[in-house]
Amino acid sequence: MPPASPPTSGRLIAAVLAAAVLAVAGCRPLTVSPSENASATPAAPAAAAAPAAAASRTGSLVTEPGAGFSRAYGLINGASHSVDMTMYELADTTAEHDLAAAARRGALVRVVLDDREKSENSAAYRYLSSHGAKVVWSSSRYYYTHQKTLVIDHSTAVILTANLTSRYYSTSRDFAVVDSSRADVAAIERVFSADFSHAAVSPGDGQDLVWSPTDSQARLLALIDGARHSLRIYSEEMGDATVEDALIAAARRGVDVQVCGENEDGEYDSAFSRLARGGVQISYYSSPDGFYIHGKVIEADYGTGQAKVFIGSENFSSTSLNRNRELGLITSRHAVLSSIARTFAADFRNGKHWS
């Protein structure tokens, strides 16, 4: 029986920094689709994208929409030796052409695409396979391979909340983190190689990684349970009772808990009502073709010496946390924390407030 709450995902956008910025996107059908490579900022709330942090070993942040995604292609084009990509959904002809060009000039290009999303991914699979890239469908070990990462030349990883799906680039709130920690990159590459060959693997957490189905539920619960002052949460989905219980417990012990999420067609009415009764403040978006919260973020105790933030592909659903292949990271870098805090404040203010 399929799980009750598979990762729906939303639209997306994109971004990263080579020594600056990369771009990405999401995966939810729209009634109105912008042009494939549109880069215009959507008619969204007055939540200006926060500026990207300066390049660093771990934690350079790109916020979408707003940063644009042309540098993503530049990052792929700059690969000298290898590109390893795991992507839940890939539907961006420019990115696909750039991957093919990397393979043509001698780089080893390997791609894992989610098997359950063949309707979305088949065109990219066929194109890349016929243009020198090595492409596989994801392993049946995981319900979804919902991870979104790039690793360039065994030295730089990009961990995304977004997919490379260009029709969503201009309308979704998403984030990308550039990570050049040797421990993180080595751990990501080890898991990628196993997933590419459909082999068993026990992921290592490197410096600050969070994996599903290995440890993401425990580590995200520890982040929530450890908060003493505030929690700021972006969540596209709200479908895991254990996480909801932890948020309510935090609010009841005096933590200021705010959730900014999606609620199209009242999908999460019950969860939001329960959270609100427990003292959680909720702001949400529900336009089928407007601004969309696709990012997955937990920021704890911003402004204190214990502040940390999680950014990754994991949704608040049992499937995402316990059955999928997912990846995120937890960082305490001030530039990332402050950027998230500014963007969240505007998005929360401009959403519909649950009462």
C-alpha cells in the first residue's frame, strides 16, 4: 500500500555559487507555466530574496526566487573532471545540454533520476543517455529518491531544497547551500556511488549532513527538541505526527514557534488546526499558480549562541523521513542564519495567517 503522504514537492527555482551562485527548482504542475528558462521574479509577497553569503567551506546560501539560476549552468560548464547529480525531477533543457557538453569534453557525468517520476524524467534520461552521460533510474530500496544534489570535481557539493525543473523557477521559495567541506563531499560521493550502482550503503554524516532514511527524523526532532527560544520553519508538507507533537511541545515550553507552509485545497487543515491549538503560529500560501513554499528549513534559536539551521530535501512526512533517499545539512553559520531569518520574516508576514 503506498504511503499516505509521498513527497508531493512543489515548484522550484534554482541557484548556487561556484564562487558565488547556483540555481534550481521544483516539481508540481502549474495551471500557468512561465517560459522554460524564465528568470523573472514572481508576483510574490514582498519577501525580497536575501543576498547570498560569501563563499565558504560550508554554508554559502542562495535564496530563490530572485537570485536567478544562470550561474547553475556555469557551475556545470566549469566542471573539469566530473559531475555527479541526484535529482528527483529533471526538466531543464539548458541544464541537460550543459551536462551533455561536460560529457563531450571528457568529464565523467553520472546522474541518478527518480524511478517513480519517469513521466517527468524520461525525456532528460533519453537525452543524457544518448549524449555521453551515464544515467540510471533510482533504486527500489527507497520509495522515492527525493534528494537534490550536485557534486562538481569531487570538491564542491550543492545541496538543494529544489529540483532542476525550469518551469517553476520564477515562482517558488527555495534554497541551495554550497558545501566544500571535505568530509561532507566525501560522504555524499560515497552514497552517490552506492545509489548509482543500487548497492547497500550506510551514509556517513560528514561534518553536518542529515540523511533519509538513516537519521533525518531523529536529527530533526533533536533540533526541534533542543530549541529554547524560537523555531522558524518552512515546510511544504505537514504530515508527520511525531514532528507535529515536537512542535507543540516546543510551543508549550515557551518557544516561539512559527511555521510558513503550503495548504492548497485545504490539504493540511487538520494538521494546522492541531498545531494552532497547541500554540504554534502558522502562515500559509495556497495559490495554485502563484508564490509557492517549496523549501524545507528549520531554524532554531536565531540570535543566540546556540543557533542552528537545517536546509534540505526532507519534508515533514513519514515517507520522506523514513522511506525516501533524502539529504540535507545543519549549519550554524551566521550569514546563513541571518539570511534565512530575514526572508522568513517577510514570507510569514505576507502569508495567510491561520486562526
